[in-house]
Amino acid sequence: MIHPIVGTAATVLLALLAVPFGLAAYRMIAGPGYADRFVALDMLTSIAVVCAALTALATGRAEYLDIALVIALINFVATCAFAAFLERKGGRR
């Protein structure tokens, strides 16, 4: 059983994560270049990992940690792919 203070703290932290989520979403939409947009997407997925972990803490269900792990792995592969894309694009100039 989860202590009520831990559940409340996790819920408050989830609410506070709305601010960086909104700022990163704005940067992803308004970013002037591909790199800016991808860094914002990387930030959004990192926030999603933290949200999944906090949800696991708040609810006591470990399944959310599996979701956080999958999101983190997809984020890592996407970052590697984008780095390769930028390297190829920069190599043509």
C-alpha cells in the first residue's frame, strides 16, 4: 500500500510538469530549425518518462515503469537516428 503523502506528492509533481511540457511543446511547434524541434521532442519524451514513473509511484502499479522504459528506448533510438540524419545532411555541404 502506498502512503498517502507519496501519492499526493507524485500528483503535485505531475501537475508541475505541465509547465515544462507546455514550453517544450511550444518550442517544437515554433522552433526555427530541425534541431530545435528535435531537442524539444527529446524533452517531451523525457517528461513523458518522468510522468510514467510518477504515475507508477502514485498508483503503485509497476506496469507504468514498463511504459517508461519503452518510451526511453524509443527516445534513444530516435536520437541516434536524428544524429545520423544531421551528420549526413551536414556532410553534403
